[in-house]
Amino acid sequence: MTAQAESELAQGVIEADGAVDLATAAKAGDYGVVPGLVWAFHIHNDGSAEPMPVDQPLENHHDGWLWVHLNLADARARQWLKDIDLPAPAVRLLASHDNHQQLHATEACIYGVIADLSQSLGEAGDEFAHLHFAATERLMISGRYRALAAVNKVRELIQQDEHRLPSVAALMELIVENVADAVGRLADRISADLDKLEDDLTRGSYDDSRLNLSRSRRTSVTLHRHLAGLRTLFHRLELEGTADLKPQLRLAASKLAQRLDALDHDVVEIRDRARLLQEEIGEALAAASNRAVNILSVITTVVLPPTLVSGIFGMNTKGLPLTEDPNGFLYAMGLMVAATIGVYFLMRRIGALKF
């Protein structure tokens, strides 16, 4: 059967049923029209990438290999995965909502879940989402429930022919490197925010900085947690070795682990720096609060004697002194002033006026 006849047969299957009969389409030499397909690339033997239309059957008879990226929020895409010739554990992980970072390798397949920064309005955010993937020598299937920054960046790079992909492992390495780049840019942004917060703290203006500092510290903690999990995967793969994998699947685990180690070291420094800044601001706020309480205590103590004097002379009882004296009011006022001055000097002598 010629390639044209095979394509016509597959198209006839799709049109007759109104849906994709993957088993019949696969026999015709393609994967059928893939539901939930975000993009697909045909990677030639020279590493160049050719975008494939998302609304037409994907051919399975070609040189090189395929990268198929799915929107796993589409239930039809998860159903489609069950008919693909991949190990059952890989298919289950691909179609699952499991967000635990993991990497599994067999002789002919690598699959797992890695963290990536989510993307919103074309820019990387500060929240993490997860990439599910499974790869053989001739097929790389990846999927996500939310748009991912690093994966989308990789798509742009290979679409603009800025990067050649000689193997599936090269694609995985490029994705991880771009995850590290995105995290590094976010870490640099947090570091710049901390620089500004330190300047504000030096000037004594820190009240408006507390919210930004809390956000920066929370983000740095999240970055460290996900980076630690990701680098652990490649350290484990490095220890186990990749010699048993097929050549197209041999990841440069050592290189990726070293890159992630260095990045995580920087993130840990940022996290510790944010913690120290938060403690310093907390101490400054506590000192300001103590000063305010001290001032209030001094004021209360200073006005207490005249309050006592006025309270005594305000009693509605007989026998109060100075009630018949025409200068009684002046004497009472003088007594209150003298009591205030006396208390002031007493507190100054004992050091209670130090703020």
C-alpha cells in the first residue's frame, strides 16, 4: 500500500466514525487526529524541526522522531494516550494528576514528571506547574494541565531553528536547561527586590516592605523545594548510570545535576537572605513598638500626679483645704505643676526617659 493510500485510508476512518479510531489509523501508518494536541514537531535526522498541523493525522512513517505536546486537561487526550504503544506505567503517569517529581528509565523508555514555572500572558510566573512526559527513541509525548514557561520557550527555539535536536535526550536536556534559566531569572528578580528592601531598611522605611518581603521569601522557599526535588532526580540517574539506555535516551545527567546544584545554591542564599531581612525588620518593628509603649508609659506616669491632685480637689466633701481661700485655685494649679515636675526629674534620674 502506498503512502498516499495509507493516508486516504486513515482519513476515511476518521470521517466515517466522526472520531479517531486510533487502532485502525495506526495500521494506516499514522496516529490519527490527536485530541488536545497543543503542538507537534517532526524532528529530522539532522536535528531540524518541522511543525506539524494539529488538526490533521500525525504520520508514524517518517525519518527521525516526533515530539507531541498535549493539553492533559482534555479528557480525550488522556483517552488517546491509552492506545499508544508505551509501557503501561508510563501511560498511567502521563494521564495522571500526579505532581510528585519523578524520573523512571527502562532500556527503551524514559518517563516521569518534572516541575516548571507556569506561564501567564506570555510571561513566566512565580508559581509551579508540572510537565508529564514519556519518551522512546522515535516518540516524545509530553503533557501539561497548565501552560508552562520553559516548555513553551523550547518550542519557540526549535521553531525558529535556533536549536537542533539530534535525539530525544537532547530535547529533555533543553527543557531542563530552560527550566533552570526560568528559575534563575526569577531568582535574580527576587534578589533585586531584596536589594531594594535592604535600602529601605537602611533608611528606616520598612513598613511598606513587609508584604513584598513575605512574598519573596515564600517564593524562594518554593523554588528551593522544587529545585531540590529536580536535582535529586538527576543525581539518582547519574548514580544508576545511563549505559543500559538506548543511545537516543541517554541524558547528560551529570551536567544537568551540576547546573541545578549551582542554581539551588543561589536560591538557598536568597532564601536565607530573605529570612535574615525578615528577622531584622521584625526586630526593628518590635523596637519601634517598645519605644511607643515606653513613651505612652512616661506620659501616663507624668500626668498621673496632677490627675490625682485634681481628683482630690474635685471631691464633693466638706473640709477640703483651700476651698475658702480666694487664691485656692492658683495654689492647686501650682501643686499640680510641682508634682509633674517632680515626677519628671525623678524619672530622668532613674533613667526611665531613655527611648
